[in-house]
Amino acid sequence: MKLEIARGLFLVAALSVASIAAAAWHEPGTQVISQSEQGASPASAQVRTESSARPDHDLLLFIFSLSQGVGPKG
């Protein structure tokens, strides 16, 4: 088999694999979800939003200590 034929077949195979991968790749678009689709009542949604998130100061201190490194002391 000539080198040009093998190179052409390889190019066709690579393009077909790329085309199949592009066709199979599906990213869902943005959608508006209505409340009837969620199946939740307005009261349960209100209860969830009332709880506030508090920062964990111990975790922030831990991350700060990790960023300081363990270099030589002295």
C-alpha cells in the first residue's frame, strides 16, 4: 500500500472519529424551570431560602495555614 493511500485513509478515519464525537457531545442549554415542573410548593422553597450559610472560620484559618508553607524556620 502506498504511503499516500495510507495517509488518506488515516485522515478519513480521524475525521470520522472527530465527527462522531462532535455529534455525540451534548451540552444541555439554559432552560427556565417552572415551579410545576419542580414539584415543590412555595412554602418549602421559602423554608430553604431562610436558612443562611455561615462561614466556617476554622476552615478559613486552615486554608490560610496551608498557604503559608512549611519552609525553614530561623
